[in-house]
Amino acid sequence: MGSLADKLAAQNPAFQRAYLGSLAPNLVKSGNLDKYYQTLTDFDFLVAKLNHPEFGVQPLIEDYDLIDNQEIVNCPEYKVEKVKILKLIQGALRLSAHILVVDQQQVGTQLHGRLLNQQISAEIQALLTQIQQKTTTPWLRSLTPSLTPPGGRLIRTLTGHSNSVNAVAVTPNGQQVISASDDDTLKVWNLADGKELCTLRGHSNSVNAVAVTPNGQQVISTSRDKTLKVWNLATGEELFTLKGHNYWVNAVAVTPNGQQIISASSDNTLKVWNLATGEELFTLRGHSNSVNAVAVTPNGQQVISTSRDKTLKVWNLATGEELFTLKGHNYWVNAVAVTPNGQQIISASSDNTLKVWNLATGEELFTLRGHSNSVNAVAVTPNGQQVISASRDKTLKVWNLATGEELFTLNGHSNSVNAIAVTPNGQQIISASSDNTLKVWNLATGEELFTLRGHSNSVNAVAVTPNGQQVISACADSTLKVWNLATGEELFTLKGHSSWVNAVAVTPDGQRVISESFDYTLKVWNLATGEELFTLNGHSDSVNAVAVTPDGQRVISASYDNTLKVWNLATGEELFTLNGHSDSVNAVAATPDGQRVISASYDNTLKVWNLATGEELFTLNGHSDSINAVAVTSDGQRVISASWDNTLKVWNLATGEELFTLNGHSRSVNAVAVTSDGQRVISASHDNTLKVWNLATGEVIATFTGESIIYCCTVTPDGETIVAGEQSGRMHFLCLEGMTGG
């Protein structure tokens, strides 16, 4: 009979378009819901519509919305459980939409990774089986549920900025989101489908804040270029620029009547402007340090400002008079919000807390504690019942304003969360982060299905034991974790370092682990017991990388102090130091015969050393930026290097000749691994992707996109399982499938 894909391939483009566009709507319209359910769980249909040039991910997502038609609910074929299944698939597509827009081939990888935890239905299991059976190109299959699943509070991710996103605002009609970034731009997004509508360009430095006028017609932005700009939201045109501050402008608020703007600056002042004319009306002086945030009361009569001087001030907007000062925080006050009834103020501080104040009296009512780092932003829901906070600890928290109780935490960003906006209906939150993304969350509903287990901070390095049974990961939380590679289960944690653990290696006999840290030390551990055996001291700066010789007798360490050191692993004695790099040494690898060492450095070079004598043999030049990682093929003939210049290079180790360059990553390449047969290279990048390459041809075989920067990767000795660690703390266990010939 042939699959749907085969049938469509035999039809002309006009038929394909008509068929794919009308199939789901016609099935719902005719009440043939059983066929509708089957269609939207058919992997062939998903792939065909996603890949069709006139459709794509958003039209596919919208097909699932047809089941919400009120007339359909009373149809005899309407089945609540099947609707739940469709919503999970739709949710998985929505969570992956920003990836599938640019790489449709990852549909199987993304759906499988997000639905793997859904053991509730035969339909989901059948779809996962279809993905494995029908994916015709090589793909990376998640072995454990390490991607954010559908059904939780995260709805979608908005990507497009090339640097930290500092601020976000929602239009009064709740239809558009405006974001401000360190990439000097603002972007306007459609909240319904996550589509980027336009980019506002004009600032010459980071854009720090954004506000929308009450009529939804204008956007006001503030920048490190010391100015504010007023934009026409409908056309994206810059209307005029407000100049007057003599340092960064950090925040802006618009009065409820839309007639005035109040700006806050690192010049320690606030300024009040006439929005119609751009005229500066007056300046509010009183803070003794940078003013970080500003809010206006709902009646438009008062302004509240927060400062690095640890205080909040309340001002009379009509006269510019300072009414009183709120003291209580013991560090910078970063943000402020006013409740809709104008009775309370909520402040957010770098002392990791929020405080709730009585605006009439200036009295501190209570403190909200729970964040583990600076609280950067705060918002109040339109009904005045909940407070949402954003923190440098990468999370958002939702609080009951009446009781001060923490209701739940939103996890998903991989870096500091800098700003929050709440939609006018109070159902969604939009967060902006230093991970360059915005995320849209469901505040009203959405049960948290489970917590992704793993590290609580960035995973910097991973290694596999020689028997392929365990993985050891190194983390910025100062720990290492040992995992069962077959199940993904965490076995135990190694604690002892006092700072970030940067690198890890396993001895050839699989009995010991060597770790390196920002605390300038290496530690040797008994892998069976988790016991720390001894510490290697000698470097004068952070230790970045480690390698063990094939005979298991020596350890080579690489450091920020520009050197490598060779150690006797049995005694812990330092044998000698390799000097030659002019900057930090980031990575090191030993050849299979144990006779040479290859080092990679911030000085953009690799060096090849004689391990017996410590002599530098030659230097490999070619990268245009820092080299982050290096690997040697099992035959000892080729070296692969990974760099901040977004490339990998393959070198002939005998001659030092550059053979070719692997291009495909859009940001720094952080790690590299080679399969034991020397046929494939695995790379991990700042662009959130892991790529598998054919080493013979230099072509990309398959790509996996994670949820934050992927800092490290390794591959099992049999070449079947790839392990990668993310900045978010997630660990990904992946299997390359779809290769011809096994």
C-alpha cells in the first residue's frame, strides 16, 4: 500500500498542498474524529506537513487546535483521553518549534526526547515506535527523558537574539511581546505562535529596558548609549530619541494616562519626560548610587525607584518631591512592582530576597525567601494575588502575595533570568534570560510532571569507563557524579573540590578517576568506593583539563597558568612541567602509544610534545581563536581540534599538516570526541547542538539540539552511546540510529 509519504511523493505539488492543508480540518468538520486522531498521531503526516514549503511547524501545531471546537466536544467519537494524547504531541511540537523552524530533520529526535517519559498511552508508545521505524536519515535518539516534556508549565521558547535578553514587555491586547537585548536591538514577537515579527534597530549599545504605552501604539526603550528611543509599534519606525542622562539608562515606566515617561539611570537620577513632545520636564535627585528600576502607581500620582544604594524611594510625580525612603534590603535593589490596587510595593534585591511594603506607610510587611542568588525582576499578576520573581539562580518563582508562600518554581533557563512580563489575562508569563532566549510559561494551569534530575549547575566534562558501563560527569557545583550508562541512573556523587570541576579522566583499568578544578588541584578517586585517594598540588592557577597515559602510570594536566604538568599517578609526584604556550592551556590528549601529548590553548595553537623528554616537537597553527578541545584517533594518525572560531580542524599528526576543516556550528565548539573505529567525530557547541560527523568526508551525519549550551561530550568504547552535558545541568544519553549497514 505504501506510506502517506510515498503517496504524497507520487502526487503533484498542488495536490500535496491541498491534501495536507485540508485533511485535518475536513476530518473534524465531518465528525470523523477517529481518523483525525489517527492522522495526528501518524509520523508520516507530521513529517510531510512539517517539511512542505507552504506549511511548517506552526500550521502543524494549529491542526491540533481543531479538536477544541466547541461543536466537536459533544460528538460521539470525542474521546477525552485521546485529546490528552494529541495535546501532549502538540505540546512537544510547540516546545521544539524554535528548533524545527531551522532544522526539520530533528522532528524525530525532538519528539522522541520530549515524549519518552509519557508512559501513559499506547498511542504515544506507537508514535515513538513509528519514529524509530520510519526515520529514514541518521538521527540521535534519547535513551533517557532529558528534554523538557510537554504538559508542564513551559509552553515555548523564543530564539533570535544573539546576546543576553534584558527586558520584556507585553502589549495591552496581549498579542505581542517586545524584548530588549545586549545585541543592541529590540524584537517584536507574535505571542500566539512565537514568530518574530520585526527587529527595532537604532541603539548603539545594549538595550536595558522596554515599556509599551497604554494604547499599545508606541514602544519606549532605554540603553547603555545613554538615550531613550520612542518607536511606532505598528511600523517599527523610530519616532524620536530622548537625550539628557549622562550615563546608562536602566529602566523606564509610562504613566497610566500615557502622557509621561519616567527613566532611571546609572547617573543616580530619574527624569520625567513629556511623551508627546520628548521634552524633559524635571529630574528626580536623591539616590546616592545607580537607579536600577522605576514603577508608577496605578493612579499615576507616585513614582517608586530602586537603587544600588540599597533603598527604594517614593516620589510625588506632580511636584518631583521625595515623599519617603524604604530601607531594609542589605544589597542592591534591582526591581520593583506595584500591586493593581496601589496599596503594596514588591521589591527585588541582590540580597536574594523580595520584600513586600505598605505604600501608604512605608512599613515592611514581610520578606520572600527562596532564591539562591540575586533577584533581578518582579511582576504582579493582574488580579493582585500572585508575585512572580526572576533570579540569577536561573529560575522564576511564583508566590502567594497574601501569605508570602512560595507556590512553585519554573525551571528551564540555563542562565540568569533578567526580566518578566505577565499577559493582561494573567494566564501566561514571559521571561527573558542571559541564555539569549525568552520563554513563555502557563501560569494558570499545567501540572509539573517531573523534575529533570542531574546536576544543579553547568556540566563541564564527561568521561566513560573503559568497560562502557559508567559515566562520570564534572560540574560547576564542585562535584562529580557517577552514572549507570545502561539506565541513566545516578549512582553516587564525589565531593571534595572547593570550586568548579572542569575536567575528568578515567584510568585504563577503570578503577580510578582523576578530576581537575578551579581550586588549582587535581584529585584522584577510587571509582568503586567514591573515596578520595589523594590530591595533586602544583599549578598556580585553575586546572582545565586532564589526560591519562594508556599504561595508566602518568597523568598530564593543563592549566590557566599556561603550563602542562606530568605526574606519577602511583605516587602523586610531579615529574616535570611543559612550558611553551603563551596563554591558558585548555585541553590535552595523549597518543595511543603513550609517547606524545597534544595540548590546545587560548593562544590559538596546538602543540605536540615528546612525553618522555618534555620536548616540544612542533606547533599546529590554523585556528583564528582559542582552541577548547582536542582528541586523537585510535590509530594515532590524526588529531581533531575544536575552537572558539566555530570550527573543528583535522590534522595529520605525523606531519602537522591541516587536512580539512569541519564547518557547521554557528558558535564556539566546546568539546570533541572520536569513536574507537576512527570513523566519526562528535562535537558539542555553544549553539546548543551536538553534531556527529563522518571523519572521512567531513559531512554532518546527525544533529541533536539541547536546551542550553552543550559543554562536553564523550562516546562509549563500542561507539553506540553518546553522552553530553549541558549548561543547564542536564545529561543527555543518545544513540545514533538510521545508519545503513547497522
